[in-house]
Amino acid sequence: MIKENSENIEDEKRNSSVHISVLLHEVIENLNLEKGDIFVDMTVNGGGHSSAIAPLLGKDGILIGIDADPTALVRGAKKLKDSPAKVHLVADNFRNLKQILANLKIEKVNKILFDLGLSSHELESSGRGFSFQKDEPLLMTFPTDSTKVSFTASDIVNTWDEDNIASILEGYGEERFAKRIARRIVEVRKMQEIKTTQELVDIIKNAVPGWYRSGRKAHFATRTFQALRMTVNDEIRALDEALNAAWDVLAPNGIIAVISFHSMEDRMVKKFFKEKSHGGGATLITKKPIVPSEEELEMNRRARSAKLRVIKKAKSLKKKDYK
């Protein structure tokens, strides 16, 4: 199965100048896709994984792609336009999986993929302030519709108190200088509103020690930006709800694969999978997480923190009983 779809995978790597799907071979191999499967891509992004998976589902298969960013679905639709499987693309948060499936009149699915990484498009072209390398409005929201947004990164840095800002930087970003950065943010906003990513980067730069700004693999603003994005989009609670929803709708013998890039997310997935595997309710396909090969890292440095975990639900019903 992997061999016959290798051209799709290599095309994805060659042709995607904007975004390269992480651990593509490993995802397909471990999902063990079959003709007629109902597959859910919980974070379809630009359709990288899904476009490689669609041919394996065949004309009787169904592919459901979910993304909170509607612009991702536009890109995904282009890649999936020739899919032999029936495709449904839905602009929504993956925490709402059950309602999404109910709207499609689907009760159970066979395979589910979570890719929790931020796409290259969102970093480089969204205009919403995800990247510290761009000077953009400080938003960091996945939805483009402001009515679906509770608050932005700008709201956090300009209105939240110092202790709360430090708390999220430390908790979600694991930022060792969280208190210093939070203190500097509050000092600066007393003089002027913090509106752009570049203004925030300058604040962080002036808050952390000189050695922290250079000679490190990660940019000194990485953890702060990560923490703000995760807070704005309620990513940890959304993931918890989505994992539970995914398990509930997963058919017997079904498989869930999760690619995480953040230690907190990986711990959540590890704990969730471990709990589900107790008592014979599931089998851990990956005892330890799968990480990118050196070859992949040479092609895509953004994959360096990726970890893939896979679990298979116990078999208790025949396929005809749930399809």
C-alpha cells in the first residue's frame, strides 16, 4: 500500500513550496488505510496528508477534512479536487467533531488524523501575526471571522494583568523568562498600545538576557508567540475535547494518529492513549513516538519537534454493523 502511493507522497514534498506535510510516510503506514474507509483529517490545513490519503480510500471511501481556518480549506479543496473518495470539507473547530459528523449523517469513522502543527501558510501568509519573523497585526486567531473570536493576542498583551500573562507564558510556552517578559509588556503598554508582532518581538528582546537572544536553536520569541497562540485559540481544552470526541466516534478496530509539536500536547496524547489501552480497550501501535528521519529534517526543519503517536481501538463489531 505504501509503495503504490509513494508517487503521491513525493509529489507532495516536491510541489509544496509553502507547506510540507510532516511524517507523511509514517502516517499512511500506521493508519493502515483500506478501500471504503471513512477518514477524518481533524486539521486538514492545505490538504497535504489528505491528498496523499484520498487515493487509498477509493471511490467508496469518504474523506472529511476539518479546519478552523477557512482559508486552509480553500487550499485543501484544490489538492483534493481529483479525489476518488467523496470529500467533505468543514470550517469548524475539531472539538465539534460529533456535531460535524451528525450534520453529515455519519455515526462512526474508521481512521482519524490530528496534525497539531501550524502550517507554513499560516506562519508566512496569513497576515494574522503567527510569526515573529513578520510584522503583522497581533491577532493569532485561526478563524478569519471576528464574530467567532473571543479575544486576540493584542487583547492579552494590552489588557490582561501581569500575573496572568506570565502564567500563560510559563504554562503554555514553558518560557523560563515569563515573568520578565510579562513585566516588560506591562511597562511598555503604559506608554503605548502594543499592536504588531514586531513591537512584541522588540519587547521580548529587551526583556530577556543577551545570551538568550543568540546562540540558541530556537528564536527567543518562539515560546511567547506559541503561548499566546495557544491561549487565543483555547488549544489545550479544544484538543482534550477533540480526543474524547474522536474516541467516541471511532469504529471498532479504528485507528487514531496524532502528530504533536509541543511537549504539553504530546503529554496529553500519551496520557489519553495510555488510559484507553488499559483493560484491552485498545492497542498502542506506537509504544514510543515516531519522530522525523534525518532525511526529512534536512528537507523540513520545522518538523524537528514532531512526534507521532498511534492507537488502535479494540475490535468488537463487524464493519456492516456501524457503516
